[in-house]
Amino acid sequence: MKLATKVTELLDIEFPIIMAPMFLVSNEPMMKSAMDSGIMGCFPSLNYRHEGEFEKVLDNLNDYKKKNNVSGNYGVNLIVQKTNPLFVKHLQACVDKKVPFYITSLGSPAEVIEKAHTYGAKVFCDVTNVEHAQKCFDLGCDGFIAVGQGAGGHAGPYPLQLLVPTLKKHFPGMPVVSAGGVASGEGIASMLALGAEGVSIGTRYIACPEAGVNDAYKNAIVDSKMKDIVMTDKISGTPCTIINTPYAKKIGYKQNWLEKQLSTNKRTKKYFKLLIQFRGMQKLEKSIKPAGYDTLWCAGQSVEMIDEIMPIKQITEKLMTETFDTLARLRKFAVKEAAVA
Ligand SMILES: Cc1cc2nc3c(=O)[nH]c(=O)nc-3n(C[C@H](O)[C@H](O)[C@H](O)COP(=O)(O)O)c2cc1C
């Protein structure tokens, strides 16, 4: 069975799920499994930083898509912030290889939209409020990823129960994909009820054999509860969700006085942010490798709902069965209510 929405049509997929881009987690095997499962797999270009690596992955994914008659699709997440030193190179590679879908985050998506539209690719932009959404809309984006409270990574300030309908009200007709806190079909159905045409799911997909992170991280996703998720400024300078491991407690969650001065001072802030991001990236990278012991693991509050490590295909099938069951249950409920009236 398929679940057709504006997003499935636009992105050429069977189910309205985007496997969210996750720094250091998303990889080529995950993208292939997502395509086999009928969903959109998305990965950050920055997961491939060595010379020629990113281009090779794009070639492999295009080949796989062509040869295997897949029912899903793939896309690339570009950090459009000025501090991303590989942005220009990675965008050019995406255009050369005709990447079908983009998610932009942290900055102006203008250049991505302009280049992607030259060959018919679609661009959705991460937004956390109406003001940012308006800028992306004016630049001609194809849809919004509404990043709400409780999301893994850089969560938004507003609950999705407000953000999704607010975006629908201000931008009728624009596809909205909700991001944050969903790890069950009941969660997907609730987002569809709010007006979203798709759901972007990150944390649930970390606990799969395909993910390129160590087993300790995957087991921590299964073992943690929502009370174990805290925010830290220590990784990128912007608050980010992590599991509250002993190492996270030891290094603290806030920048100290000097770090704060350096990151707000006009002359130093650009360079200091770069340094913080570089150091944070190194810490995260150490934590995901085998025998990484300085554990700094990014995850969202939906860890509460995750009990098992499962292949991507199985996770997706379970999510879709639960979604269909929930939609059927709600339909029955509505009919009963009408009969009483
Ligand atoms: C480990 C991890 C890494 C992430 N890295 C990125 C990233 O590189 N770029 C990005 O736009 N979003 C990133 N995100 C956010 C996700 O794309 C998505 O918005 C979020 O995971 C959705 O919330 P959920 O984790 O509750 O499903 C990351 C999230 C996690 C959990």
C-alpha cells in the first residue's frame, strides 16, 4: 500500500517519510536502504569531506537508483552557512551529478534554489519560524522542513502542533514536512492531521545496522529516555541535543565566559565559531568510532519510543503499518461520533 501526499508526488517516493540528514551518521548504505524502502533518504554533504569522496558517493547512488528500479529517492543536505568551507564545491558536485532533492539548513538557500531549479530538482528548507520561512518562500523554495521542539540536532523553539498549522496558514499550498519527536506511526498520523504532508525522522533511524556509528551509540539510543536528552552549546556554538553521558556532564553544556566573549565580539566571532565547530566536530567524530570513549552522542527526545535496533526497511514497514492502523482507528472513531450526533 502507498500513502500519497503532495510530498510523495513531488519527491517521487511511496511513503511520506524523509530519513533526515544526520551529521556523521547518514551514509551510503542508509541511502540505498531508504530508496529500497520507498522513502526519501537524505545525507549531509559534510559527511564526505575527503577529496573526491562526495562525488563518488553521488555516482554510486545514481547508479544504484538506475539499476535497481527503486521506489524511493535520495537527497543531499547542504549547510548553506558561510562557515561551511566546502559549500561551493559540494553544490557544484550536486549540480554536475543532478542530485534530485536538497534540504538546506542554517543560512540563505538562494544559490541552491537557483542552481537546483536549472534541472528540475526540488529544494526544501529547514525553518523554525514564519520569518525564516517567508525568506525561503520569497526565494522560491519547493517546501519547508518545519523543525520543532524536541527534534534531534538543532531543535526549533516552537511545538510542531503550532508550527505546522502556522506555516500552512501563512503559506497555503506549500508542502510542509514536520521534523522532530516522531518515532511511531501514531506520531506520523498526528503530523498529517496537523496539515503536514510528510515527516522527517532522524533519531529513530540511528538505531539500524546500516548506520555508520559504533554499537555503543546505537545501544544508547535504545536505552535512553527523553529525560536523558540535554542541550549543549559545546559542539557548534548553537544549542544542540545530546544524550547526557558522563562525558557530556564532565565537559558541561554551556560556553564559559571567555568563549562567550569570543563568540559575540564582532572581530573574533567568525573565527571563534569556526574553531568551536571544528573542535565540536572532532569530539563527535571520536565518539562514533569503534572504542570511542569520550562519548558525545547527538539524539532527540524520540529515543523514548525506540526499543530495538532494526534494519531501515523493517523500521519503515513498522512505521507505515502503524500509520495505516492509526488512520483507520481515527476514521472509525469519527463515524461513531457522527452516529451518536
Ligand atoms: C545525530 C543527528 C545529526 C544531525 N545532523 C544534521 C545535519 O547535519 N544537518 C541538518 O540539517 N540536520 C541535522 N540533524 C537534524 C535532522 O535532520 C532532523 O531535523 C531531526 O533529526 C528530526 O528530529 P528527530 O531526531 O526527533 O527525528 C541531525 C539530527 C541528529 C539526531
